[in-house]
Amino acid sequence: MVTTGLLIRVEAKPDKVPEVEALLKSAVEHVRQEGLAVIWSALRLGPTTFAVFDAFVDEADRQAHLEAHGDALRKAELFAGSPSIEHVDVIAAKLPGE
């Protein structure tokens, strides 16, 4: 059962949108190999706005994941500002196979 998550929003610099999209697409394989996130999704919210939502079974996994991948979200040359990183509690979820 997932109990914790991260909701992360980033704003790409207009001329860096393709690089941000590529960064997020390439991240999924790293997340698979890591094995901590039960759910991981990269989203486009607008022309230059992206988000990542991921969920974990506990706080330890969430923290370990953030420590392992947080630096990728701090690439100043790609983003118009700092990422918005929200720690969320998952109150209900429908997971694959359920």
C-alpha cells in the first residue's frame, strides 16, 4: 500500500523545453532500476510546465528517492526557477493489478 508521495512542479525555460522533456523521459528507467517508487509519472501541464508524481510505501523510501534524484531537478540551466517539491500523503490509490 502506498502512503506517501511527492508532487514536483518545474517550469522549463522556453528554449529548454525539449531538454526538460528528454530529461523526464530518461528518468523513468533510473526510477525502475532504483525500485523505490510504486508509482512514477512525468506530466506536461502546459507549454513549459512539467510535473512528476510518485508514491512510496513509506517515508524512508520517499526520502531515499528524493536524495537519489533531487539533483536532477536542480539543473539551473534548464529551469526558469527552483522546483516546487511537495511532500504529500496518499489517502487512496488504485494500483496496477488491483
